Amino acid sequence: MTGLVLFATGNRHKLAELDAVLRGCGYRAEAAGVPKLELQADSLEEIAVAAAATAYAAAGRPIAVEDAGLFVDALNGFPGPYTSYVYKTLGVRGLLRLLEGAGDRAAEFRSVIAYAGPWGVKVFTGRVRGTIAAEPRGSGGFGYDPVFIPEGETRTFAEMTLEEKNRYSHRAAAARELCRWLREAREAP
Amino acid sequence: MTGLVLFATGNRHKLAELDAVLRGCGYRAEAAGVPKLELQADSLEEIAVAAAATAYAAAGRPIAVEDAGLFVDALNGFPGPYTSYVYKTLGVRGLLRLLEGAGDRAAEFRSVIAYAGPWGVKVFTGRVRGTIAAEPRGSGGFGYDPVFIPEGETRTFAEMTLEEKNRYSHRAAAARELCRWLREAREAP
């Protein structure tokens, strides 16, 4: 038996990463094709919960939202919740320029999945610490993957296969949390 | 007779600038003290309209929202709608670093006032072209004022008095549009 989790997203990379994890617990991730409310807020949780709750209210069926961001220590958490806007305008080069000469290149990728349904809104989180590379490397993944090296690795996310990236990634970690809950819910009396 | 326009904002600099213009047409700007919905969107209009409409619906009385941003040509419009977040995290220094060596330092400050009431949502806009200074100068204003030199000037916004800044500023221009509409509305039969 395969269950389905509908995600409000137009990002096919994101969907593929979520799907790869959910398949491991007997589910599939598919695009919901519903409009998504995106708040300005300093926390990913707040953004994802509001988006999932309103999408569920509008669609009338359970909807999940995944929101992620790159938080760079030396930049006070920038670009954080606005990572995708910053990637679109400044790209990888802009981020590297902001870190020129920085002694501290530590950063964290965070992911929050909010899943809204008759059960309310469940929140699942994942994070991965790492460092920002001096130069972009690799052609896999998307966004800032070419400059993010997870702890314990020498390669960037963009130099890994999806399976390798999912061993470390924030998004996969959040998706595994979601899997755990889906399994429990299925086994509940 | 003095009318009152309530703004959903906690920024006293912003309020003072709006108030200085509105006094010129017999109104005052005051803080509404209501929560404000802030969307992520590429356009200030969309953000301001949604915020004003929801604040009006919640408060049950007319509410105005002013949203502003600095759009730098060479940075594809960055920081745009996220100017206040970027100021908080990267400051003035981060913006200057992104423009190091840039031949083109042109930028635009934009302001949108959305005023929601029984009339629906009215939108008033203002913009001012200028350049980003090489170094911050002056102690007036707020945010990126110390590095913005409006066209036709050699001083930054932060080197001007509020009255001088309001001769050029995007926010004052939007507020003057609001004044025009308030006057018309008052004179309507």
C-alpha cells in the first residue's frame, strides 16, 4: 500500500528529494498544485505552518509545505528564510563575496515540513551543520548546494548523488521525521 | 479640523516622516497598534495591500500600511522587499561589499502606502532614483539612508533634516499622493 503526501511547491528538486525519502516508508510526495501563502518571518516554522494551514483550508484536503533556508553564522543568519530570493538576485557569487576574508565560514541548512490536516498542523524539522566552500563545485542539487559542505565531508552537496545528499541533508532529515509520524499514525489502533 | 490616519507600524522613524507630510494636508499619522501580516512577495504593492486588507478586517476600522524597499540596479533589485531583514543581518557594510568594484551604483527607493477601509484598498506609490555612496555619511534617518544619495544632491538622506529628506523621499511622495486623495474625499459631495 502506498500513501500520498501532497506538497504545495513548484520546486521539482525539492519534491524529488522528499519523494526519495518518503518512498522508504511506503509513501510518495507529489505536487499539490495549490497556491501557497508565504509570510515574511524570521522563523521557517512560522512560514511553513501558516502556508500549510491556509493551503489545507483552501484545498479541503491534507497539504504539506516544506520551507528551507541557509543560515550563515558570520552573517547573522543571512540569507535564512529569504534564501531563495537572495539566490535569485545575488546568486552564489554574492554570498561568496559577503564571506571574503571571513575567518568563520560555518553555516547551517534548516528544513521545516508543516503538514496540515484534520489532525491540526504537525511540524517536522531537520538541520545540517557545515561550511561554505571558497568556490562553487559540482552540478547536482539546486540553490546554494554547490557551496555547502556538510560536516564530515569534503564534497559539496552539488558533488553528491541525490542518495548521498539525502544521507546528510536537512530536508531528508525532516522527511524522515515525517515518515516516522506517518508510520505511527498508520499503526495506531 | 484634523483627521487621523492609523498606520500599522512599529517604526517611529517611518511614522514621523509620514506625519510630517500628512500634517501639511490637515491629517496626522499615528501607530495603529494592530498586528501586521507580512507576505513574501517580489512586489511591495502585494505586500502592502495584503497587510492593510487583513489589518482592516481584524481591527474593524480603516488602517494604512507603508512598505518600502531599496532596489539596487546592479544587484537585480536586491534587497528590495526584504530591505529591513537585510539591514538587520548584513547592515550597511554588507551592501557596500556587494557593490565593491561595481561600475553602476544606481538604485531606487520605493514606497507603497495601502489604505484599507470601507472604500476598499487604495494604493499610493512614491519612488526616488539615486546612487549608493562609497561610504556611509550622516546620522539622520534610518536603515540605508546613510548610503543613499538622491538624484540632484551630493548629500545622503542621513545628512539631511527630515524636512530636506521629505523633499526627495519615496515615502514622502507616496504620502503626498495619500494627501491628495484624502483632500478629494473630503471635498466630495
